Amino acid sequence: LFLVDNSGSMYDTTAGEATADPKATRAYAARGAAEDFLLSITGSEDRVGLAAFNTRYKLLAAPAKDRKAVARGLDGIGKPPLEEAYTELYAALEAASGELAEAAGRKALVVLSDGVNYPYYKYAKALHPEYGTREFRADEALEEALRDGVTIFAVNFGPEKDSELAAIAVQSGGEVFDARDGAELGAVYRTIREQILSPLPQGTPQPPG
């Protein structure tokens, strides 16, 4: 499952500056690299899915074998209004892991984020439209991933990095990567693809399914 940050800061440049040019934004670079990644998973038994998050979490395409149809889900990502532009990172990680709970085989969650967890209730000083007063914690996101057997690969795509995200990825059995532009992002996704699709080391317990 590919999980992409669609918070307000994703519509700044890769250097973190405001821009009116949509092709200069992190979101534009992320979209191109995401599409390439989704279409690169070509195994006959492999499935890919797509989700996005900001103030809310949204599943755009459930994991399926039709990669092109899933990639078209990227069309559902657009610049959010201010009230939807917060970064509920830990909530999204928990929700995305839950999407894979009943899936069989190896389960990987690839998350791209350009900043730190920025919960709506804490910073907007108002009830979250779905979570109310709840502020999700990093340890809850990790527990959900471990419970569901999900390996998390985290990609930092901005000047700010959430230190807890790196810890979540590593403790789930995955890795954390940094990318500064679209080219580096593409290279990171190729590395992640190789790791996800490589055979498990001999002696590694096989997941159910």
C-alpha cells in the first residue's frame, strides 16, 4: 500500500518555498515518482493500493492487481483547503496498516511525508471532524503495524523529518530514506521496490497466505 502525504506543505517547492507553479511543488514530483513505483510492481500475484492523508485519511484505491487503475487514483489527489491541510501522520499510518490486516502474504506500507506529525486538534484548537479530541501517538501506529504484520518503508521528502517515523519504520522491519527532489525520490522507490520484491532470507518465517 502506497501512502502519500497531501498536506498543505506538499504544495511548496522541494526547497520549502511558496510557489504558484504546480509543476514546481513537492506534490508534483511525488506524483510522478509514485506513478512509476506503482506501475513497476509487475509480479502476477502482487497487488498495489493507494491512500493519501492530511487532516483526514483516504483510501484512493484498494490493493489490486490492476496497477494502471490504482495509479489513476492519483487523479483524486489535489491541493487541500486550509482545514484539510494538517498532517495526521500517525493516524494515517494506523489506518493504512489496518487496511492490510486481512491481506495474505508479505505486506508493505510505503509512506511518503514531507514533515512531522501535526495533529488538527492540537494546532487548529478545534475538534477534529472524525477524531474529536484524540491525538494519535507514534507507539500506537507501530503497535498496529506489528499486529497486522506490516513492514513500513518511510520516505522523508522535505526539510522537516519526523524522528518517530524513522523509529516506526525500523522497528516494523523496514527502513527510512531521504529524498530532496524527484530524481532522488525515484531512486529511493526503486530501492524499496527491490527490497519488497526480493525473496525472503532463508529461514525467515513465512507470513500466512
